[in-house]
Amino acid sequence: MLYTLIRERILPIKINSRLSQYFINNSDYIRSFFILSERSMFIRFTLLLIMAQVSLTAGVQAQERADSISAHFVYAFGAEGDKPGEFRQPMGIDIDANGNVYVVDTGNHRVQRFNNKGVFLSMIGGFGWSREQLQRPMDVCASNGLDVFVADYENRRIERFDKDLHWISTYQSNPETEEKLTLGFPQSIALSRHGDLFVVDAENRRILKLNTLREAEMSFGDYDWGEGALLSPAQIEISLDDRIFVADQNAGRVMVYDYFGNYIQTIGQGVLKEPRGICMNPAGSLICVTDPVQDQVFVFTVAGRRLCAIGGLGSKFGALDNPTDVALHKNLLFITEGNNHRVQVFELQFEARP
């Protein structure tokens, strides 16, 4: 009974998500602690809490031990144009679990799909407002491997496609929606592990949450959000432990919130000038951020420590010109460039302290 209480009532509380995840990942082992007499149960559980915290602390410290990260150019694909495989001002990128790369070809009002070697596979879009057309799309989310969500900016809607880019459905606000839950111009979109969609609303400078039924449920980060208020949110990313990262472009920082929109911390202040695209590694220990003003991509730990900078202004391979977004697949970092109209791929190599 005590095990069930802890597993179902205590762990969902968002106080220490790392500790909760430890219990979830080790549930069979933990259950054995509760096949005990009532007299020893409290003592054993207290010891278990200590063990979990020590294990998690060691894990966090191990993640933080990477002294630096180096990035090495691997290959690039794309060129300026409107043919398949070509781009005009690509603004967004995401990669699904199978390695399919989805690029938001904003200037051509479409989304293109490639394999992880940069070979063109398919595309959807073209200027317009029908269900298979787009008008200045800004971001794509393909993280669950089944659906592809597109922030269709000037059409004020979210388009949902399957992984092969066949249209499924559309979300947009209706005139009767409460003002705090209306969707203006969608700039970016992210899908949580719970199936909720979080949308950057550039017009209202806030984050809008859509539940699994695709109903607007809450918003946060707008002008009355205190120290968590956003100036110009550009992109959003969600970690596996339910932290929400938002690139706040004009504020020169990445804002971090919990799953309910409560402000936690900032990352990159004093290093970033106008951050735009962001992504995380699967372990949730690193965050990569594009800065188009500095023509670089910065890599930080989630605690905010800078590990490396990639790029610098130029058109040669390895240099960047207006990096707009980033995505990680294993140890490969994919970067879209708005002015070079291409995607560059870098290999990240971790250099640990002795």
C-alpha cells in the first residue's frame, strides 16, 4: 500500500523530477523494499531516498564533467533555389527517431523531408491557405516519429501531417476562444512526452499549451508573468524531465520554466545576443542555441555553463551566415542557415576532464 501511494500520488508531484524518474526507472527493485514488516518499512524507505539522491547527484556531476565539446564539419546539403532539395531562407529543422530530417523551407512556403545523409525524400506545401499549402512556415516538430507538426505562421494555424507529410488535421483559434487562450502567429512548436503541444505565439509574446485533445488549456510568459515574462520568444524545446526552454530573442537569453509555466532560471545571458533556434541532446544534459547576430551556435550544459561555440560569419563549410535552427541526431548537429540557404552537419566530440 505504501509503495502504491508513493508511486501514484507522490512521484507525479513536480518537486524533484529527477528523483521521481529514478523511482520510475527502478520500480521493480524498489518494490522489494516494501515486502517488509511495518516496523522496518520507514527506515528502509529513508535509506532508499538517500540512495536515490546520491545516485542522481553522481549522474548530474558526470554530465557536468565534460570539460568542452569540439565540433567538426561533416557534410552539407541544399543550395538557394526552389527545386526539390533547394531552399530559400530555411528557418526550422527537426529529426525524428528514424533519422528523417524535416526542414522548414520558409521562403518557398514548404517543408521538405530528407534522410540523415541529406538525400531528398518528399515535401509538402507551396504558398496558400488550403490544407496542403503553407504561408511562411517557421518551425517543425517531428519528435514522436509519427506526426509532423508545422507552425504555419501567416495562416495563424498549426498543421499536422503524418511522417510521410500527408495532411491529417489543422488547429487554429476560433472567434469565441478566451483571449488568454487565442493563437496569434505561431513561431515555434514542441511536443511533450505527455502528448501536449506547446506553441510560441509571437504576436502575443507568450507560450500556449494545447492538451492531447488539442484544446487550448493555458498560456504563460506574457507581459504580466513577472521575471518570467518574455520579450520576443522565438523557439521552444521541452526536456524529458518536463522543463520548457524558450529562446527569448530580444532579451539575449534562454528562459527555463517548469511544466506549469513557472519560471526557473535563465541560460546564456551575457553570452547570447539574439538567440533563436534551440535543441537538446536526448539525455537532457546539453542545450544548443543558434545566435544569428553572432553567426554562431553555442553549446551549454543545462546548468548554463558554456562548452563551445561553432561557426563564425562566412560561406565556406564550417562557417555560418544567419544560423536559424538546430537539431541533434545522436552526435550529429544539423544547422539551418538563412543566408547560405543550406543545412550543415557537424560531429560533436566530447572531451572529458581527466
